Amino acid sequence: MRIIKRDRKSKNPKNYEIIKERRNSHLPSEKQVNTDLSDKVEENLKKFCAFLKESSDMVIRKFKPGNNGINCDLLFVDGLVDKTVVNVNILKPLMSGVIEFEIKEERKVQPEEAYEFVLNHAVYVGEMMEVDNLDEAMLRLLSGEVVLIIDGFRKLLVIGARGWSMRSISDPETEGVIRGAKEGFTETLRVNTALLRRKCRDPNMVIKTIRLGRRSKTDIAYIYIKGITNPVLLKEVEERLQSVDIDQIISSGHLEQLIQDNTMTPIPQIQATERPDKAISNLMEGRIIILVDNSPFALIIPTTFTQFFQSPEDYNERWIVTSFIRSLRWVASFLAVFTPAVYVAVLTYHPGLIPTRLALSIAATREGVPFPSIIEAFLMEITIELLRESGARLPTSIGQTIGIVGGIIIGDAAVNAGLTSPIMVIIVSLTAIASFVIPTYSAAIALRTMRFPFMILAAVLGLYGVIIGFILINIHLVSIKSFGIDFMTPQAPTLFQDLKDFVIRAPARKMRKRPLQAYPIDMIRMDMD
């Protein structure tokens, strides 16, 4: 590690080349393995084996198609293919004598004849393509497809036979609704794109797939609706995706951190969802959806702060009910951030603001507590966060027991031991409940984190510190952008049209135009009086 750091500081291009060579020294290089295909089946097989000979899941099947066939090799990775398709639809027709070539005297079967017959007649699989280079064939092989090598021909046949085990479609765990769809994304990219196609049959919905990760070669799909999505936004997303140069893309959350605007903030600038209906709704507003293979969460681009307080269920209920619930969410967000800080500030610096009877009651409950209010608040808040995290990491049945029983037992024991006051237990419980009201997990955990700096400001400066912190956080939020879009729209800058779907949701018939936040091309989404 010291050598690498010293080389980076020296900014010497030769040192970078040395590091790169050391990093790749254990892999077969292009100098060691010629990636150009040969017309000899054994030579092509050796090139595959140079990379995969030590892998126990690599399957190689040698055979001759038909009675008069030539040498062929079938390659696939065990566990990534459907063996029924391989055995019944590929090997059986090739080996059972289906292929018969007319042989005249002193004439051998030409490789072109065998190749064309296999390509057009012999394999009972819908997806097949020709590959003329080793790199593409290797990538297809490791993606779960079958590679067929035919002797005497410089091209390979890649046959679609993917069939690994996957999780079935189930309810979204992080975005549950009472009245709404009960299906969520899975870890398989093509299943997720199919879910979107089922909900939107518009031929203008474009799904483009690229691969990111020098080693992982992870499939990334970005989806948009042509004619609605702004081309400037689309170009920005494509440029940021193409700029990612990393060994592995672990999940959608990993990719989110690589393409977001501001990394020095706890506030997420890209919203994640595991609901296909929510993804389609955002596509209809001119946004772009990014899906990552092996991740059940889709990324919504761009994102504004308002979206974190909206739920798919808001559009399934009447506007009066939805407006009331959204107002509760905004109030809950303020309670989750400011309640402990205001308690510490008032109790420490401004006890005159508390009514006399309430002040006497609080003083009586705090009698015998050995800690000042800031220490008491920190201890209780950290305890509740520990309980929350332990409950989330344990199995569901045990986690719920830990969260409920642990909170009751620890709270009661802390009060009886004189380590905290009952009012502090109430404050912490109210803060925890308020944070659960926010429908987006990433936004809720960010607000939970922000309460600790506010408590420190309250302990140092009282209510003045809380107000200063509130001003600073608003300045910070206004300065954030999400792919060029102001994060605090429609508040700052004010977009009066988008205020119809802000805290108060207007009736459905009044929302004839799409939101201006993503600057869609087609603004009209409904023609109804």
C-alpha cells in the first residue's frame, strides 16, 4: 500500500503502468493468449481453457453432429444454464442424426455447410447469434449462454440457454402499501424489465443495456420514454454511466454513489424503489429509471426532496385524505430531526418558555438523574438506534421481539435505575415513531443522522443553535442538484404548477400536466374537463 500511495503522489505515468501491470499479473494477458479466433476447434478450446481451466463449474462437451459431422465443442457454465434446454434442444438434435450431409465421391463435408446447417436448422432455440472474437464469446459464456465451436470455421455460435435459480416475485418489503400492487423487483435484470413492460406497453419506452465493471461486467439497464424524457437529461445520464470505471458494480446503491452530484452530504440525491408501479409513474413524468443486475432496487433520476415524502398509495386515495397524510409526514420529519434538540435547548437554556406546572413536573421526574440533558439525550438516542439496527439485522420474528421488548425493558430499567427521566423516554419514543412515518428509507435514515448535530448545537447555543442549524441545512438543500435539476423544487425555485402535487395533492382531474421538475418534452398527460 505504501508503494501505491507513493506512486500516486509522484504522478509519474510509468508508475501507474507498473501498478496496472502488477494488478493484472496473475491474469492471462493478451500477449499470453491470442484472442483472435482460429479455424481449428482445438486451438479455440485452448484459448477458453487458458482462462477457465481451473474453474470446476466449466463444462466442455466434445461431439460430432450427425453421422457425417465434424468435430464440435459445446461449452457452458454449470449452474447458469437450463440443462433441459442444453440436452433436449441443443445436444439431442445435433447428435441424434438430424444433420445429414450429402457426400459425393472424393468430397468431404465443408465447414461452411455444417455451420450453416447448425445455424439455420439443427438447434431448437429461439435466441442465437454469431460471435467473431474471444472476448465477446467469453462474456456471453459467463453470462449464462452456451458457446458452440465448430471445426474449420472462425466464428462461434452463442446459444441462449440461461436458466439459473432466482427469487420469485414477492411483496416489496421496504415500500408496503395497503391499496396497491403487491409485486416488487427481483435480483434478475430481465425479470425486472419484463415487469416494466407489463405495466407500460408503449413502444416508445426504450430499454438500453450496457455493461459496467472491468471484472464484474454487470448489466446496467437505463429506461426512458422517447417523446417525454428530455434529451439533455438523457445525455447527462449516459455520460455519467460511461464515466464509471471500476472493477465491480455491487448493487444499485453502489452505482448511485458513483454517479450522484454531491458526495459530501447525508441527503440522497437519487431515489431508490423496489416497486415497478412507482418506476413506471416516474417514467411517465419524464424521469429515467436505472436497473442493475443482481439488485432488486431501481434508481429514479432525477430526484427532488419532495419525492421522499410521496407514496404510491397517495394516488389510490382521494385527494383530501392524501393531503392530510402528507401533512402528517412533513410534521413527522420535523419531529424526527428537531424534537430532541428542542428539548435539550429549552431544558438547558430556556426553562422560562415551559409552563410552570409542566416545568415543575419535568423537574420532579429529573430529580436524581446524574447526567445533564445532552448526555441523557445522546445515551437514549444511541440506545434506540442500536435496538433499531439489531432488529433490522436479525430474522424477522426475532427482530420484532428485540425491537419491542428490548425498548420496553431498557426504557423501564433506565428510569428505575435513575439514569434517565420518563420525559426523555417519551421524547425518544416520539422521535423514533416519527422517523418511521417517512415512506423512503434512505431519506428517513438521513434525517435520523441529522438529529445528532442539532442536539450538539442545542447544547452549545440553545434555541439559537437550533435555528442556525435549520438555516444552514436549508442553504445546503437549496445548493444540491440532482443531474442538473434543483433538489428543492418546487419550493426553490418555485414551480406553481408542481405545487399541485406537493404537501397538498390536488384532485386527479386538476393534474392535467406533467410536473416541470424533469422538464419533459410532452407536458400534457390528460385531456379531461
